[in-house]
Amino acid sequence: MILEMVASGGDRPVVTANGRSLTASDLLARARAAAHRFRGHPAVLYLSPSHLVYPVALFGAALAGIPFIPLNYRLGERQLARLLARHPGALVLRPADLDALLSAERDAEESADAPELAQDQDAVAVVLYTSGTTAEPKAALLRHRHLLAYVLNTQEFASAEEGDAALVAVPPYHVAGLMNLLTNLYSGRRLVYLSAFDAGEWLETARREQVTHALVVPTMLARIVAEVPTDDAGTPTLRSLAYGGARTPRPVVERALQIFPGTGFVNAYGLTETASSVAVLGPDGHREALAASDPAVRDRLGSVGRPLPGVEIEIRDDDGKPARAGETGLVFVRGEQISGEYGGRSALDAEGWFPTRDRGRLDADGYLFIEGRADDTIIRGGENIAPAEIEDVLVAHPGIVEAAVIGVPDPEWGQRIVAVVVGEGDPAEVRQWVKDRLRSSKTPDAIVFRAELPKTETGKLLRRTLLAELETTHA
């Protein structure tokens, strides 16, 4: 459905990468040719950075009626071998294989037996592996109906202005990379891919390609902000900048709002299992929070906004009952786009709610605040402590850029609080800074300064890596 609508664009360029472009009709023709090649295989594994072939392979797999599986090409050999072994017989597309999918002759592509998009909306469209930062990666299944629900509930077909272009730097194996492809093509925006992120190149590409929309993860946004020494990034065409995938330090957001004065910001929250975003804080929400004198409204700059159309969000307490406004608990989501399925196992409850395993709260106006993974909660002396609360106070310190708060085993208290920070300052003064703003029980027992925090390519903090190191050095 989406491909057929996109193909109506004819000779209009719809995808650009490494100086080359595909028109709408080219994309349809190449996808049909790819489908012929894919037939007979149980799945297509895409093992490469972003490339013109990415949308060709995605739609080609859909036309062939088989799952498309983009893998993290940066994984080590053993990790990658284990993932490949899960898909015997699958066609693997590596960088050296990609140009062949663009060089096929169009006569075969336009033949009468060219496949049409499969009508089974319950078939598996995409398999995405979770990051595996705390355990072996899980295969999240997204069916055609999940992808369509997200696109149709959030986008209007061909609603983009002529000349609109979206810059995508997130990797192709991330759900944001997948859904950005679908939503931008459906809306009528040309996609501009960066095969690898560099802040300077990102800014240069945004200017050269007259980019109007972009998506970044927090680490990318922080590097872009650091790249701009003035109060203007010099990207006059950029109307919308979305960020998400992990917590973004508030100083980074505030600085970004300053250097992109004409840009509307969107903070998005979602998971692989939810087919991308389930809540967003839009441009108006950013502006209102930044200008507000009311502390409760200003705090919304640290929220992920309100639920998207078609999505319900519920906070449940530790007994599984709905929490009151402002009360922290576990975040559950429900809607047509929600998959919550791993292999043949569904994580949805009897009423269709998916447990995100994130802790958060909804304020009285329905704004969602995410406080981190439930597994990250620190239990000190019987008190549950959310690392995010302490991290927010730490990054407000003028000398600290990033912070990660970890619970380290302690024989007396159960866990001690250790803060690993990027920046500079006196540890005793930083501890006092936290104590003055929270209380003694939430004050880190130790402050550790580092040049950087360990993260995945998409900006997620590797807490297990930090914990293993801290258990050794702070035991």
C-alpha cells in the first residue's frame, strides 16, 4: 500500500545517498526486481549502513512476502554469527552485494508477472533485534498491520511541501530508521541518508541538501550542539528536528533550541516493540515549556509529551493497579501499532496492554515523564530510587555534561549510589550540589569523572558495562 502510493510520484527523486538518487518510479521498479531475486528465501538479512538499496530491499521483501531483517553490522563476529544462525537459508545483503540490486534492467522489472504487495496484513514485515545491552538480543516481530497503523495514524499522504527533504542519520537496524523511511516517503519528503554520523558532515549535508526535517538520537544532538560555536547553526531550511531513543540532557535540549531558532523540536518516545513512537512532545510543547514561569509547565521540557493518536498509555503501581496523576509506576501502552511479540510469544496481556518495563508518570495534563528502566531502579535501605531523578540534578550542575547513576552492591544498605559523570568539578562539591536539591538518601556516595560514558550506537547507556566496572573499582 505504502509503496504503491509512493510510486505515484513518478520521476520525482525520493531517496538520496552518497550523491546518488532514486526516483519514485525507480524505487518501485528496483523493488519489483529485488522481489524476484528474493523469492525462494525465507527472509532477507540487511547487513550494511544506510544505502539506496535499503528501501529497495525493504519493499522488495514485502513484495516477495518474506520478512526484512536489518542487522547491526557493527556487532562482533561471534555475536553476528549467532544472529545469522537463527535464519538458515536467508539471503544476506552485505555492502558488496548492494550495487547489483540497482543495476538490474527494467524490462524484467516491468514484466507482467511482477509481484504486487502482499495483501496479508498479518504477515511479519520486519524483524528487529533489541539492543541486547543487558541480555541476549530478542527478535521483535513487526507485522504489516503494525507498520500501517503507525503511518496512517500519524501521517497524511503527500502532505509535504514541494522540495521537502528529511535527513536520516540513525542506523537502518533501528526502529526509528525503519519508520522514518516509511513516514517520510508516505508524506512525500525526499530521504537523504548519511551512511555514518559526523556532526560537521551532518550540518554540511543539511545545508547542501536544503533539509527541512531531521531525526537524531541524543548523542548525535549533543555532538551537533558542540560543533556550533555561535548562536545560529546556519540551517535556515530546517523546520523540524526530532530526537529520541534515550534520555537527552536538558542543557543539550536548551542549547539546541537556542542555536536552531527557527526549528520546531519534537521529542519522541517509543520502543522497537511499539513500532516506533507512542508519545511526542511537539514544537508548541517545547516553546511553552521553555517560556513558562510555572515550574510544573517548565518541567515538561523533560517529558516525552502526550500519547500519539491511536495509542493509550497507563501507569500502574507495584500492585498492578492504575496509578494516580503524578505517581510513578510502570508504563503500559496499548494500540493498533503495538506488537509486543517475540518469535511466537506475545507479551501483551489479556486486554492488549504491553509492559514497556520503563518507569514513568503522567501529570494531570497527560504529559508522560520517563524515569528509566525498571531494572535500573536503585534500592538503598529499602527505598526505591530512580537514577533519572539524580541524573537530572547532576546535569544541571554547570560543570557536568552527562551523568549516569548506578547502584553498586553494599552489605549494609543493599546498594550504594555511584554517579559517573562527564565534565569537571570537585566530587565533594558535586555531592553537596545534589544533597542541597534532593536529600541525603539520594546523594551519591561517590562521584566518578570520565571522558565519556559507554553507549550503543543509538545513544543508549550501557549500564551493565558501567556496573561491572564499578563493582570492581568500588567494591
